[in-house]
Amino acid sequence: MAKLLTIQGGKPLTGEVTVRGAKNLVPKAMVAALLGNTPSVLRSIPEIKDVDVVSALLELHGVTVDWDSQAGSITMDPAGVRQAKSAEIDAHAGDSRIPILFCGPLMHAIGEAFIPDLGGCKIGDRPIDYHLEVLRNFGAVVDKRPGGISISAPKGLHGAKLELPYPSVGATEQVLLTAVKAEGITELKGAAVEPEIHDLIAVLQKMGAIITVQTDRTIRIEGVSTLRGYNHTALPDRNEAASWASAALATGGDIFVRHASQRDLTAFLNTYRKIGGEFDVTDEGIRFWHAGGELNPLVLETDVHPGFMTDWQQPLVVALTQATGVSIVHETVYENRFGFTDALVRMGASIQLHRECLGSIPCRFGQRNFLHSAVISGPVRLKGATFDIPDLRGGFSHLIAALAAEGTSKATGLEIINRGYEHFMDKLLALGADVELSDES
């Protein structure tokens, strides 16, 4: 039965939360275990839906998956890897986009792969064209079938020279997971260089891969014939850390985020301080709090790493509704990411969306009729509302707004939050939030 979350707003969030391995790294590192000829061990595993999906898909393909919940680690043995039935893959994949990344490793292991039609958060156009074109360049044969795509490599996979039209994280991961065992050398220009990409490269290097990251977004991979398993601790989830930081700011609270890493949050921390938030970095994590007084408006533009990450934008927009003056946010990564603001406006936020690029330079969405710039005026008094969670980060942003608002809010669609926020209900309660979960009537 679907769940209903009732939120009594107006209470500052105070206390401590712990973040574990990054949602944007852990499932991909789990897929990489298919490439090894010995077991792999991954630590700091968050208990989120995406991890469950990949674990089930690995088991469907014959990988033995052993959990140590007390240690927060997982051991994956690919010795029995095999092809899975397409119907089973479809049933277990659900709305996840992770299956596309199984293609390269499965072709290396058993010569073929099948991926179902893919889902994911509805925040913009996430075509798999990049992925399929990448695989074709490696020598794969792509065959569209009812319900999905069959991919094979009858002549094996070979290195290729590739250039991405946009530094897509998913396409970069696809290249890495395919190129490491492809015959010859692969050169990828226009690659994504996010911290999670570098951590995946660290995993692959531990397995025996030879990968060089150059200063101009070029990654060079020398294919090897065999890889072994790895032993790795995932980097902490910087997106969850930034979400809790924004929650502290919007509610006038004080939250210590254990395991938050300054190195991977530099752009966020600079912006946080400009708005009027404060933070203190320790060896154990980062404390975030509202420094008192008025919050400052600002002009913000999302970008690929090392810029201000798009996943940080939505939670921070809630805090900007409490800033004194006019803020401008220009979204350049996902064209429909401002869909979540409808619920904020119903709560009393003053947010106008524009098709024009209201940033320092025109972006790729400027001539395509997308509402990808926002003008936010504040401060406003947010009031409770009823809403359905639209996507992962936007949904968490709705929760932050409800926690900051006066009165009662009711939220449905909570299963989306479970995709990327571990034990979020327990964490909210530990921070003093007045929330109650019940069955939806």
C-alpha cells in the first residue's frame, strides 16, 4: 500500500546525520564487479533502492552477492556469470537506468546483453543514444526488440576514438566499463570528470585497468585481457550531504553531516557561505547551520564538475525563497529540472520560470523553448500543502519546503526518495522533524 507522509512544519532541523557511499558511484562499482575474474568487495554501501536493483540484476546474471549489513559491505563473485531472461531483467530493473551500464561488462563476460526500456527521474531528456553509439564504436551490434534492446559482440570489442557532444556522466561510465577489456586503445574526448567518475576509475585501476585522465577532459584507456576483483571503500555521497546542508539553511537549523567531504563540495560550500549559511569542516564531517540574520540572494548557474552541480540546485532553491531580494538560477544540465517549483509556488514561493538563458553565457537549452531559468523573490512565508513527489532531488526539496513551512503538509510518492536517500525517515526524526508515516487512504 502507498504511504502518506504528514509533516508539521516550522521546526528547525538540528542534530546529526550520516552519509555513506555515493548513489552515483556505488551501483556502477557493483556493475564493474562483472569484469573481474575473482570476487570484489565494496564498502560503505547505502541501503537505497538503486543498490537493491543492481544487486538483484547481478544475481539474475549468476553473480553471487553476499551482504554484511553490520559492516556495510558487499562481496560479489562473478564466477558463475550467465545470460538472464529478458522478462526477469525487465521485472527487476523497474524504472532504473542502471541496466544500460551492464552492456560492456556482459559482452566481455558472455558475449551478449539485453536491456529493457529504461525509466528514471523525469527531469529532462536522458537519451541512451550516447550509450548505443558508444557501444557501436566498440564493435557491438545493437538490435531493437520488443520491450528493450539486444546487444552482442560477435567479433569482440575493440578500442575506439570517441568524442561526446556533452560531458555525459552515464556515457563516460559506459566507455570506461567497456574499454578496459576491449582490444587496443580507447580515447574519449569531452568526458565527464565528476568525483564519482574518478572513484570508478580508482576501482577499475585496482582491478588491473590502465586509465589516464588528461587535463582537457580526455580519458585514455589501454585495454587489458583480464581483470581481477577489487577491494574498495566508496566515496561519500556529496549530493545527500548538500541536501541536508540546504535543509539546515531553509529551516534555520544546525546539522552535522558525518562523512561529508570538503574536497568534493567546494563549489557548494562557496555558494552556501555567500547565501549566509555557515559551516565548519572537521575530520569526521561538516557541520552546517543558519548563521542568523537575513539570507542573501545570488545569481547561480549549474554546470558539470567542477561547477555547481545540478543535483545541488533544487534543495538550495528552497533556501533561496527565504533570501531577502531576487535570486536567479540558470539550469544548464537538465532542461526540465524546474518542474518541482510548482509545489513551492503553491506553498507561497515567488518563482517565475523563463525560457531565456539568465546566466553568464547562453547554454544549449536557450533556443529550445525550455523553462530552464528561474527568478526567485524573497523572503516569503511558506505554508503547508499537499504534493506528490516528482523526482529524487525535487522530491527531497519538497520535503525541505514542508519542514520550513507553517502548518501541515502531506506528501505521497515517497518511494522515489528511497532511490537515493538512505533511511531518510529515521534521519528526519533524529533531527527533530515532526513527521508521521501512514498508509494512504
